[in-house]
Amino acid sequence: MFLRGACPVHNPEQSAEAGKLYWDGCWPSDQYPLVDEHGNGLSVAFIPGRLSDHDLLDDKYVYRLRMMSGSLSKAMEQGCWCELQGAYFANWNATKMVIPYGMVGAQWWDAHFLSLDYGFGKSSASAHLHVRAQDGRIKTVGEFVAPHLPAYEFAGEVVRNLVAPQTQGQRRKIVAVYLDPANFKHIGDGHTIADQINEVLEPYDLGAIPASNDRNGGWQLMYQMLQTGQWQIADTCPKLIEAIPSRMHDEKRPGDVLKVPGDPLDDVADDVRYGIYTFITTTQKPRELGIAENIRRLAQQGDLTSASIRYQQMIAETQVAAKPIRLGRYRRC
């Protein structure tokens, strides 16, 4: 609320300006405006107090600070709050893990996939667009987060923000859509949330399938992929960039992230876990992904014309192979 979501040490250009009054403060938990009991807006200001600003403490104080755990030491001595005590993703390093969208380098034939997490009540509906780009890494390049949307409207916004936009004059090749498995439960008349979402996706030849909900496996895979650089996040996903470093260990469930019902960032992190873990661990890859991987070598060599021609050939071949076998005689006209 005071730092405006950024570290004043490492990201001063994004953090609050010291001493400046801001009148648009919101509670981080639910984004509710900061107002008094009469509904009047309140101001907030960030006023840094550094250890170097005074000599009120003894000379050994700084050494005692450095005896603390790494993240707390940085917070107390430098004012760096990039890391949290008990943070699950203690390896978070925004300078390496967050990249400008312009550096993603995704081509129209690259394999994109969506991950969706729908909640209507206190939860937020969230969706992310991921791409396995030419370098083989998975990069999360788009997000949509909103509370209290009916399923049809949520799916419509997903289409408008993540499916319909074009890249290089063509619609992205989305090879899979992974949805929170809870959305496939039959309640009421049997018309599931997944059914409603799929009705909106169907005109785009897309359909959501249940994602894996292996929480421990998913979080650990995300941690590993961030560490090795196999997963990066584009700067077009501010909610995800805020969510990852703020996830905390669940002391009662070793290996799991603490679940925070009603926290929009909790839904954002869950949503990405669904997509990345399911995409990586699924046994049978979508055929478009295999095609994209086969032509990546041509693209890396800069032969985009040959890559485009070969892509169209392979798509045509798979469409022929996918046609059902016709039994019996053809009727003659």
C-alpha cells in the first residue's frame, strides 16, 4: 500500500516517490480503496528511514542485523522488501525472471496454451497465456484478472484479451486450454462452469480440459523452472509478478504454498500452476506442439519462409491423418 508494489531499493522508478502523497491507495488484500468511515479518501506516503540517516545505535548494530536470515537482514538494513520471511519462492529475482514483452520473441507458429481459474464469489477469475517460444522456454506473456464475473463473461474476456488478438497478422496457435478441475463439477442442472466456458471458446476451435491439481508438484516445478530460466514472465503480467514473490510456505503442509481464500493473488498463482504443470507433465502433447518443435530449427536459422511453408505442409498432413476412416462404399451420384 505504501510502496505501490515495488521495492524502493531495486525498483525505485516503480516504487512510491519518497515523501509524496498518494490518494489512490488500496488495501493489497482485496484492492478496496483506502477511505475513512465517511467514505473520504485518505492519503498515504512512503517516508524511508535508513540506518545511515543517524548515529543513534551502537556500532555493532549493523553486524547483529547481518546475523539475521537473508531476507530479513536485507529488509532491516537496506530497506529491501523484495523477499519475505517464509517466502516459498525465495529464489525470486525480478531482474532475471521478468523480461520485457518485446524480448519474448514468440512467432505465430509457436505453441501457446491458456490456463484458467474461475471463481465467482470472493475469488477472482484469472487467465494466463503462455508460449513455448523458439528458445524452448515457457514464457507467460498475457493475463486477465477480474472478480465477480459470470462464467460466460469471463470466457468472453479471455477470448477478447488472449485469444482473438493477432501476432504477425495471424491468430496465435493455442494448442491447449487448462481449467481448474473444480469447474468441471456437476452442480444444479448439470450445466457445469466448464460447459459454459467451452460454449464461448468453441467458435475458436478451443475447449478447456481439466488441469492437474498436484499442488506440491506444481509449486516445486515452478520453483525449479524459475531457477533454471526455463520459465520467464513478461512485464505484461503485473499481477503474476506481484503474486509469485509474495507466496508463503504452508507450515502445516510441507512443500505446499499457504492457501489464502479470497486473495486475488492466490488465484493468480494457482492459475499459472494449473497451466505450466499440466503442460509439462502431460503424456500426450498436442500435435501442434510437435509441429512447432519440428520447425523451430528452421526458424532459428532465420529461414522464416521455409519454416512457414513447412508448417502449412505439416498442418495439412495432420488434418488428413486425423480424418476418420470411411467404412463401406461411397455413394455414387
